Amino acid sequence: MDVTVVTPVGSSSLGLSDNLTYETAPTVSGVSPSSAFTDGSTALTITGTNFTGASQVTIGGQNLPSSSFTVNGSTTIYVNAPSSATTGLVDVTVTTRRVRVQPPARTR
């Protein structure tokens, strides 16, 4: 998609550098297992769609850098649940470049 800037004195020209690409947002359909130990020793599998290019996973508000998880194709991410001082439900989110999804799936 071309992007044009219009001002009272004119419009920008069109070219290859003014293109915008829409990306499909990731969707999370599940987290397995659905509970984790608070010591950070639980390996998790996050399933969904459009995970290719995932740059961040957030579990319980803790942002995990891309070096701490493995994207296995567009539908699966492997990560260890981080340690937590509290128990209970937490949100699991996946960010791909500029698109972030907060799924209904939660882990304990």
C-alpha cells in the first residue's frame, strides 16, 4: 500500500520507500501445560497462528526476549515459564514485530 503525505503546499511523490505492509496478527489458541511451577522450571508450549517473526513473549507481565524462546514454525512457540513470586492466572502474550496479541489462554 502506498503512503502519501498531503500538506497545503503539495503531496509527497510515490515510490518504493513509501510502502506500508499490513501484517496478520498472531492468535494464541492454547498454552500447555495450563499450569506452571513458580520456580521457572516448567517448559511451556504456546500454540496458535502467525508466530513467524515473534519478537517477544510476555508471561505474567514479564517480557521475555527472543533469545529465551523458540519459534517452531508459524504455529508453535517453546518457552520456559519465568519464575514468579505469586500464584494464580496470568496472561500470556505474543508480539510479532509490531503486532501484539493478548490471548484468552492463561497459565497458572
